[in-house]
Amino acid sequence: MSPPQLKIIEFVLEKLLILNPHKLFLGGLAAALYAVLTAVEAVGLWYEKDWATILVLVLVSISIPPEIYELVHGVTVLKLAVFITNVAILWYLLHHWPKHGKGA
């Protein structure tokens, strides 16, 4: 019997191995771009730049429509929890946005 963590790793590896190289490359490229964008966002937030707050709002906002699409095609507890969390984060950021920045 293998531990549950090993089963998860085996499942992920099986899914990755059936991808063609082009899709795998595009997925890696998208992940790298998102990582760079998140790093730029973090630095901007560290230095309290207004553009960084706007970038956070945009990145959280663009994740909501795909989550709605996923919920329409099948509701699971995890999908619903992620959707509610992202909506709550977006609401919090929009509600507190004018209070952040150099004028606060």
C-alpha cells in the first residue's frame, strides 16, 4: 500500500505524461509569466505603489469568470470555497482600496 501523498504524485505525473510537448511548454510559459507578474506585484506592494494595488485587483478579478464557468459545469466544495474566497478578497480590496496608498 502506498501513502496517499504518493497516489497524488502518481496521478499528477500520469496526467503530465499524456500532455503533448507543445501544451506542456505553453503551460510552463504561462506559469513563468504568472510568477514574474506576482513577483512584480509583491515588490510594488512592498513599496506601496498605487499601480500594484490596481494590479492585484486585476489579477483577482480575472480569476472570477473562469471560476463561475467551472461552477456552472459542476459544483464541488473546493470550487465553491475558492470562488467564495476570491470574491471575498476582491470585495475587501475594493472596499479598502481608497484607504491604501500614500494618502492614507
